[in-house]
Amino acid sequence: MNVVKPVFLPVLGVLGMAAVLLSLCGCGGGSGSDPAPQTVTTTGRVQSLAFSLTTQNAFQRGEPVPLAFTVTNVGDQSVTYTFGGGSVHSFEVVRDGVVVFRRPTAGGADYSEVEFGSGMSFTISDTWNQVDDQGQQVPPGKYQIQAFFRAGTINGVPISYRTLSSGPVEVTIR
């Protein structure tokens, strides 16, 4: 059995050893800057449709927040969905339980029926520019962003688009 002896302790002293340990664990000292943003993804599933929303967990104030909303048919059969009014997806930004921004995204026909084959997937890219529904810059803080697939029926059965969701992802505006 190998035994590692702390031969460097007498050389560094107690304060030097504390500095080494703090730097190894990423604690103490440093420039005081915030940690680097991390990619975060949240998911949801209804029947054979899986939903995911991906972004970063932190942004500087005024920095655009890119969103990637993916819908995948994870089942072994095709799914037919319908949507109307030209909106395929929407997203909401919530702070302290209050919706501060909501965007239905335009696109598509007034009424469409789409067959979505087994294993098919598509991703919709969008951006939240850190503004509220009145176009004003939001203050720093924690926000939850949730994306919705705006289908009105799945395989002929009416469904609320509110259930067809990625689930919320939390981002911090610094």
C-alpha cells in the first residue's frame, strides 16, 4: 500500500495550504466575477411527443437569450396533429409567478394538419430580448422560460397546448 505523506505542509505553512485548498475547490479569492453560464435543458412529454427547451442559465442584462425548442415523436407510430391561427409554438417568461412576456410565434397556415412520423424531430429557434410585454427591459433576477407546442388536436383528440410543454427552465439575468 502506498502512503502519500504531506511533505509540502511544512514548506507552505497553514495559510499557504489553505490558499491551495481554496484554489483547488474554486472557493475564495478570484476576480469576483460570476461563474460561466452553463447550458440547461428542460423536458416534457405527452403521449409519444417529447419536448425540450435548451438555453444558457445566465445572461448579462440586455444580452439576447437564445432558445431552442425541440419536438420529437419518440413513439413507434406516426402522430397527426393540427394547429390553427398560424402559431406553431409560443413561449412565456415568468418572474415571481407573473408572466412578464408571452410570444405566440407566427408562421404556417391558418389551419394545418401535419403527420409527424415515428422518430421525426424538429427544432424551432427563437430569442427573448429580455423585454416585457410592453417592450421594456426587464430587471436583473431569476426568470422561468417555458415553450409550448400549439397543437389543437393530436390524432383527432382535442388537447390544450398548455399541456404540450417543455417545462420551465430557469435563467438568471445579471
